[in-house]
Amino acid sequence: MEDHIFSHFNAILVLLISLTFFSIFIWKTKLCKLSKPQNPFPPEISGGWPVIGHLLQFSGNDNITLSRKLAFLADKYGPVFTFRLGLPRILVVSSYDAVRDCLNTNDKVLSDRPPSLAGEYIGYNNAMLFLASYGTYWRKIRKIVIKEVLSSSRLEKLKNVRVSEVQMSIKELYSFRDSFPVKVNLTKWLEKLTLSLIVKMIAGKSYRRLEKGGNEEEEVERFKKALKDFMYISMEFVLWDAFPIPLFKWIDFQGHVKFMKRTFKDIDCVLQKWLDEHVKKREEVDDVAGNEKDFIDVLMSHEDFEDSYTRETTIKATALSMVLDASDTTAVHLNWVMATLLNHRDVMKKVQEELDREVGRNRWVEESDIKNLVYFQAVVKETLRLYPPVPLLVPHKCVEDCVVQGYHITKGTRLWVNTTKLQRDPKIWSNPDTFDPGRFLTSQVGVDVRGQHYELIPFGSGRRSCPGITYATQVTHLAIAHLLQGFDFSTPSNEPLDMKEGLGMTKRKVNPIEVFITPRLPSVLYKF
């Protein structure tokens, strides 16, 4: 969406769109005048055109992320404003009060999801949990996911999986012991860890030990690329999303449909393989009750899915939701934590000193230790504040007219919550662009990330908030604590890392983190 929103458009296409929708635009304009509400409409950014709206405003190749562009517009128009991308009207909010109005007061009204071509072609026709329409199907799948994977009791049972994957990952880093200090790509290491962990929980498969150059390793790399492509295309401008008529699917001016079909093929190939393996296992073993069930086992045991989708589609779509939520966004967050610490060595040193003081150097940090690592927890919160993994929360859709901050919001409006702007609001955060973990031990000591404090909502809030907050927090604390306890880090030439933010649905760091590592614990501790 950031680079080529209008670059594919030519005069013929604009004319075609105008002729197709001009009558609809005129009709809607007249209808609005006839039914003018008591409350005023929110400010609309200038420069809008009939039919195409503000598409031209977001054209160009300036490499500024969408959340940053919208933050600049909020400085001009205020924390509540609208614009149009084609026919859909977008409401952007970025203040504490406006976010509370949307995700608390009007939570139910704004709990739907707008349709998208990516959701249709890659997301199993929007059967994925975070894309599904608000209703019976979504409630049932969310309930299953929370109960069987993300509840506190279930996560406690899966503790050994988290610990084992983190320890094996640390062991891999230590395998370079004959050449320390050694240069490693920390970004790839973190991505491998988060994907391996969730795949183990979801499908019972190990993605850690793969034959080098084998078919399975090639399949995994293709799968990882397809997941990233999904997150990227989800924030690209797609013609059908702005002008939802079949013509733009059939002709595919931008090549997006072709791209989505290829991405879906790579993803579905893996998910279908997982499903086939579980079907075969159930045929060979009458009762798997004596074994620890993975999530696909649990899904296959449910008989009461909604009729909205086939049983097979529901299982694959839900598994994909879990993998995307738990691998991509978690890896993005872990990457920013380490990048920020590497650029603030004094903070990294304080965390390591806290680890030495509370845990020592004769054993590894455990999850039960985290509650005592208060400064470390503050570092994680501060990173989430400055670098929320999803800078614009997944879009919401208004199902009926409502009021936000005294403004009339019409049915069908799409809501974008700009967490990048919200979490750097100078009215709430002193020195908002400064990395200062200590603020969570003083002025913001009671603020957490679970959706009840509307100044800090990296995981969202309300009905459509991320159900995996506890899981993501556990993985982050365990992985980063092990890294900082187990190794000292330095950057090549001791230069600061660049912090350039990438484009797409998640706030990905553009360049990978490459560091030199040196062990800081007795060698016997690395022999898991």
C-alpha cells in the first residue's frame, strides 16, 4: 500500500472506474444530505476526488510507513479524522479517548471485519480467526483456541515445549564455541525459534532439525516466505478492496490475484500435509488419549463446527491464524527488543545485572523468575510502546451508526487504530520518542499491555483483541532472558543498528540484526 497505490493506474482505468461508480457516488451523496445526522461528521482530509477518494494522497515511493503518514495527518486534522480509499470510508483514531470510545463504548458495533481480497484468496475466504466476521463462527473458533491453546492452564501444560525450544535454540548458538566471538544473524535465529515453537504446539512437528538441503527444508523456507508475503499483501492497495466489483478480480490489473493464488498454494500445501498426517495417525491409532495432543488433534476431535465452512477448511484456516499470529508478530517484536537493547548498551547491561542478581550464573532463568525481573519487564513494555508489532491494528468495520468523540460514524465505515501515534502521544508520554524503560517503574508503573489501558494497546482491546497476549509475553520473556543471560553481544565495528521500519501489516525491521556473540555462563550450562 505504501509504494505503489496509484502507480498501476492509467487514464483508461481511471475513466473506467469513474464511469462505473459516478452514479453510485452521486446517489450516496444525495442520500447523506437527506438523512443528515444530529452529530457532525469527523474531519475529512483535503484533496479527495469523486469516486477514487484520496488514493492520490497515498501514492508515491517515499518509503514512509502508512502509520507514520497517518500520524502526520493526525497532527494536522486531530486524533479523529476520515478519508476514502475508493468507495470505503476509513476512520483513523489515535488518542486515548477516541480509542476508548471505539474499543470499549462502541466495542460491539465495531467488532466486525471488512472483507478483503487477501482474506478471500489466502485466508480461506475469511475463515481465519482474525479475519472472520463477528458472529457465531468467530465466537466458537475463538473459544476453542483460547481453551485448547491459550488459556493459562493449557499454556502451563505446554511449558515444557516452550522451554525445550528455547534451550535447543540457545544450544545452536553455543555450537559455534570453537570460534567465539562469532557473527550470527539474530533475526533469522528469532524467526526460526518462533516458527518452530508454534508449529510444535499446533502440528506436533519439529522444524528445528531438518536435513540440510532436503525437500522438507525447502518446503519450510517456501512456507516462511509465503507467510511474510501474506502479511505484506494484506497492507498493499488492492483494486477490488477499493472498488469491489468482479471485473477487478477477472482482469487483475495489478497482478495481485495471481500473487495471492501463488501464496495460498504454498501455504495450503503445507497445511494440507499437516492435516493428512493427522488423519493418517488417527486411522493407525484408535486412541491417542495417552499422548499429548497438539492443536490439530484437538480441532479434529470437535464435531460441532459451524456450517459456514467445511471441516477441513476450518481446521486449516484456524491453524494458519495461530501460526501467523504466534510466529510473525512475535518474531517482529523480539527483533525490536534486541535491536533497541543493542542501541542502548547501558540498558542491556542493567538487564544483565538484574539477571545475575535475581537468578545468578549457575542456572538458567526460568519462567517463575520473570516476576522478579521488574526492569526487564519494563524494557519489554517500552519496546512494545515504541515499536508495536502491528502499527495499525487489524481493521474493524462499523455494523451500525455510532458516535465517536461527538462525531457521527456511519454504518460501513472502516476503523484503523494508529498505535504508532497513540503510544507516542506527548499528552500521555513524556519524551515520547525516547526509549525509557524506567517510565514503567515510575510515572506509568500500573500500565500494562492487556487492553485495559487505552494508551498502550499493542495487542488491541475489546472483543477483537489478540487472544494470545499471555503466550506472546511468555515467549518474549523466556527467549530474551535466555539470550541476555547466556551471551554478550556486540555489533560489527560497534556501530549502532539502523532502526528503519519496513512496509506491510507488521512493523518489520528492514535490515536483519547481525551481531557477534560470546558466552557469559559456565560451559556446562549449555549442554541441555
